[in-house]
Amino acid sequence: MLPLLVFAAVATVTCEKVKIGDISTLHHAVSGELYALDDKTLMVKNFNYDGAGPDAFFWVGKEGTPEKTNEDATAILAHPFEGKHYEYRNDDAPILKAASNEAVTLILPENMKVSDIKWLSVWCRKFAVDFGNLMFPADIQLPGASSLPSPLIPPTNDLEAVAEPEPESEPESEPESEPESEPEYEHGSNSVDAEPESEPATKGEPEPEPKASGTILSCSLVSVFTVLAAVRLF
């Protein structure tokens, strides 16, 4: 029990508070300022109540108003809180005692959040009387909730996403020039292949030369023999 009370006291001092509004005064001098510490914790500052109600407690609901609501969508917020939550028809719920400028910490049940609540009331169940209430505004900004949205980040991401296609278009022109150069290399390879075709022509040219030299030698030999024959005759 004590750790819960210590935690509530520390939360009252250290946690950031967002004011929801002031509790109206209808009966038995009920008044106070209601704050949200987080989405599961409420705090009433300067709470006043004369303690004359026979069956009074803090009561919150997610629908309607204290006078007209669905009991299944409500919860009793016990004070002091001892680790237990109570439904509206639970007679074991503790009765609210008198208070003078007291700081009251209220813990919501697991199935309820501050952002779900429509109203809070100091309610007397026995006589179905509202001693004082507060209707929650629709635009409550809970502690830490304002830091969650980051509108500047998405635009930067969008700009980056738009800028990304720009470099993509640049390399598109480069591959277009590459295929143009590839045919040049193919033509060059064809010219190299053509060179060996001309080589046999050059090699075939010297082949008739030995034939011509043979005829010249045979002619010279004939002339030599004729000269020798003429000499013998003389």
C-alpha cells in the first residue's frame, strides 16, 4: 500500500500536469482543479468537500452525463487508492471523506484512459445526486502527447523521395551511349578478322617467282650449250 502512496506523491511533484478544468460546485462545498498526469492518472488539486454525503465517491464515465449514462461505461475512482478498482454497483467502494485543499491522485482502471473520459463527478450513489462535476473538453493534450507528432519529418522524407529520382534519370542516358560504342568494337573485331584473309594473298605472290627463275636458268644453259657446240665446229 505504502509504495503506491509514495508513487502517487512523487508523481504529484515531478510529473508534468495538463489542466483539464475546474470541478463545479453543486452541493456540499465540492470544488477543485482537475489535472491529467498521463493517460492513466488524474489529480485533483485544492479539493474541497464537507464529507456530508453518505455514499459519495469520484465517478467517471465514457458516455453521456452523470445523470444519464451507461453504468457499464463508468468506473469508481477510489480515494485513497489501495490497488483496487470498483464498478458502480460494488458496495465495497470506499466512501469519500471530507477534504480541505487536498491533493487527490486518481488511478484509472485498465479498461479506461483519460482520453476516453467524457466527465468526472463527485457523486452520491444512495440519493443519485451530483455534488459537483466537470465535463471533459474534446481537445485535451495529455502530457507528452504534443511531442509525439513530428510534422517536419514527413515533408523532409517526401523531399528526399522526390530528389531520389533525379539521379536515377542521369544514369539512364549513360547506358544509352554504351550500346552505341559496342557496335564499334564489333566492327573493329571484323576488321581484325579480315586481316588474316589478306595474308594468304601475300603469301601466294612469291610462289610464281621460282618458276620464272627456273625458265631463266634453263634458257641460259641452252645458250651455253649452243656456244660450246659452235666452238667445236670451228
